[in-house]
Amino acid sequence: MKLFKSFEKGNLKLVNRVVMAPMTRARNPDGILNQMNAAYYAQRSGKDGAGLIITEGTAISPTSMGVLYVPGIYTQEMVEGAKKVTTAVHNKGSKIFAQLWHVGRVSHTSNQPDGQLPVGASDIRAENSTAWGFDENGKEGFVTCSVPRPLETEEVKLVAQDFAHAATCAIEAGFDGVELHGANGYLIEQFLNPHTNNRTDEYGGSIKNRSRFLLEAIDLCISKIGADKVAIRLTPYGGLHELPHYDEIEATYQYLATELQNRGIAYIHIMDQKSRGSFALPKGFLERFRSWYNGIIILAGGMDKKIAETMIESGIIDLAAFGEPFIANPDLVSRLKNDWPLAEPDRSLHYGGKENGYLDYSVYQQEN
């Protein structure tokens, strides 16, 4: 099966075609990756784990966060902490990309420096979405997102520079590349969707204008670390965090596929949000996307061994990403390869905390 065989194309030389998808675990109260994170990712690396690991969403600036206790990659202390993670993963023989994250309007004043408003493409609030912050009584938990402040035109360019700075920090920390989070209703996708982007400047209106921020961030990252180390995650037809569908969805992603193809980036990581209770990718979309983009495509969302192998064999995708199954199955690749049963994670332990529900899931052989 191709899924379990080595893969080599461009910057990616992988021991298998299984990818560990980015998953928020929120184990870093100081924002600095540490030895516990290194152990977690190392457990899921190597021949029994993922050929490529993509980290949980990693903040690019103090104003980019909407979840407490997530790591960042924009200070020297953060770089030094991240070196523990990259070294541990590389010692096991896997590659690792840092996912660069700006949540935009999916945030709360308690997540922001000095309690300021979060920023967004526009001032349209995600009224039915929550951030993980503090309520008015200082109690930690899920809180309704605050009304965002629309970024000024020049500020948009500064945020693109924040992505590039974080990319530079990531490479210094030893990551093999970076994946910009352009999915799931966060800042980049807030610019793409006309329902969350009512701007009248160069970043609003047409498909080209709404795509400008994404491409400027990509181009700045490329200028700093090279195209073969820059990737992006996208969720065409997704609806998470209140992003309604719009008439130009397909045309938007065809435009992006063409532009990203021309730039020769490391890969495009597509997520099908059906697995998250949102809209599914329409039938035939991935085949059309492949006709627009012949670089590496990763697909995440509801994957299993059969689906992954079928789609890889057909050439629609190159790599298959698995999310939650990796939490309770650090040896997921061995379990899939041998058709061993998968352990179920304790979802109450997904976010926050320490080793419990993070480092203490065992491999299959240890359970028998």
C-alpha cells in the first residue's frame, strides 16, 4: 500500500504518506514549547507514527490568539523552546511543519493584550462562536467572541509581515517548513469570504482583492524562507465559525490554486469539514482542484485507511492526514497497517492540563 511507503517530492522526504494533522492541545501557559511537547510529538513520529507532523496552531503575535495556553513562535524564547520539539521529531526520522495561526475575529478581549478588541477583516462579530478565555468574573472557559476591530489597510500588511517573521523563527527553531492556517474561519479565510469581508479597500470586493492578504502573506514567507518550505491549509466549502457559502467559492479556490501553483509552494492541505459537523466538500471538487494544482495535496477530515489508500492510488491526493486518531494512538501507522483496533481518546482531556490525556496513551503492544 502506498500509504505506508516512503514519499519524496520537493522539500518532503517522508518515511510514509501519513500526516498528523494540526490539533490544538493547549499545554503551554507561557506560550513556549517545552520538553513535554517534545515527548508528545516524538511519540507520534517515526516508523510507527506520521511521516509528516503539523503542529497545533501556533500564534504568530500577541494579538493573534483566541485560545488560552497555545504556543507561539515569534520570540527568541519561543524559538529555543521549539528546538526541543524539532530535535525530538527529527531524531525519530519524521518531518515537522509549524502551523502559523491568526484567529482574527474568533477571539475575545481576554485573549488580547491589555484587553483590546480582537482584529478582523471587518467589524462583523462571530456571534455564535466562542473563544477560550476569561469571562467578566475572571473565570476560565468558553466565552462568546468579541466584536472585532477591522484592520486598517496598512495593518493588514503588518499582519502579513507577522506571518513572515513567525516563519523565519520557525526555520531557526528547526522546523522543516510552515503551514499558514488559511482555514476553519480564522483570519485568512475571513478575508476570503465576502460575508465576513465588507471592505472597500484593496482587500475587499473581487476574488483577487479578497485573496490578496493570503497571497501577500505567502509571498512574504517565501521571501524569507523559500517556497519549498511554505504551505497552507484551506477549507473550501467549509462553514466553521460562521462562514456562510457564497456564489464564488469554486472560482475563489480555482484562482488560489492557480496562484499557489505558480509559486511552487510545499503543499496545499485541504480539510473536509464534514467530520467537524459542518459542510462536506461537494462531489467532484477534489478532482477539479487536482486539475488546477499539480503540487502536493494533503487531505484531512474523516480519513480512514481505505479512503486514504483509494484517494492516493487515484492520484487525487498525495498524503492523508489524520487528526483525533493520533491523540489516543501514538502508534497509529502501525495500527492502521496491521488492522489493529484503535483506542478512543478521552475528549475531556483534549485541551489544557499536563501529561494526563497527552503523554499517557500507550502503543498497541503495551495493551496486550
